[in-house]
Amino acid sequence: MRIISGKFKGRRISAPGNITARPTTDFAKEGLFNLLNNRIDFEDIEVLDLFAGTGSISVEFISRGCSNTVTIEQNDRQCAFIRKVCSELKIDNLSLIKTDVFRFINSCHHHFDLIFADPPYELNKLSEIPDLIFSRNLLKPDGLFVLEHSSKNDFSQHPNFSDHRNYGNVNFSFFTCK
């Protein structure tokens, strides 16, 4: 994995072989952040990263100047890896919370500028995630929610859907408050 831009640009993060996460490909991550660059100013925004896996997306946001990233991951090994990366890069504005994403969503009372979710593509509740985000009012009024998913999912009929992009086998659906 490579950090695409910002203060850690070009740094490589090598996940150990015992990580079960499916990291967003560098190609897809670069495409996503090119799109986001045209939509938002990264400096001083608050980000929520759900199903963080290796933490690659969280670190990319921090590298680009986000003031705080709340990172949710349940797996012990992946949490340990995220902590290790934060220690090596001296990142102190990434808040890692080891918990179930759905439990976190249901108890969260904070509002975020941007929410990114990269659930396992075969997750049974994947299609429920946009409704949960909006029913819990987790986005600020001008916020953006990005959901990574496979081509099997189509969110174009969701009332908050705004756009869809795909990069190879990686699909991103974008949602805004309406």
C-alpha cells in the first residue's frame, strides 16, 4: 500500500500476511482521492472511517491535513497494525476505536464532514449502511458519505445517492444530505 499524497506522500505501508482485510487498491484509492480533491478541502475536516481494515484510507486522510479521523475496526490484528503505523508515522490525530461498526453507528452522537465505509463485499447488512448513516444523522449538513462496494450493489435509487464511480472491481457510491 502506498500513501498517495500529502505529508506522507510516497510512503509504503506493508501489511503483514496475517491481516484478513481487503485493502482498497492503490489505483482505486488514487481515483477516489482525485475525485474528493475536487469536492472538498481536506484541511480541518473530521472524518469517520468505518471498517478501516489496514487503516490505509484513514492515514491518507491524515496525510492530506484532516484535523481528526475516527477509525473503526473490530479485528485485533488490524487494530494492532493501525496502531503500529500511527506510531511509526507519529500520527496523533487518528482515534482508533476497536468495536463493531453497527454498534458504533447506533451509539454515535457526533457529526462528521466525511464518512468512508469499506465493508466486506459479502457483508449481509451492506445495503443497510446508507440508511443507518442518514437515520443517525452522522453527517454534517454539507457532508459526504462514500461507500465502497462490489458491482453487485446498486445504490442509485437511494434518496441520498449523488454519484457512482468504479475503478476495476472497486465501486464507490457517493451520498449527500438532501
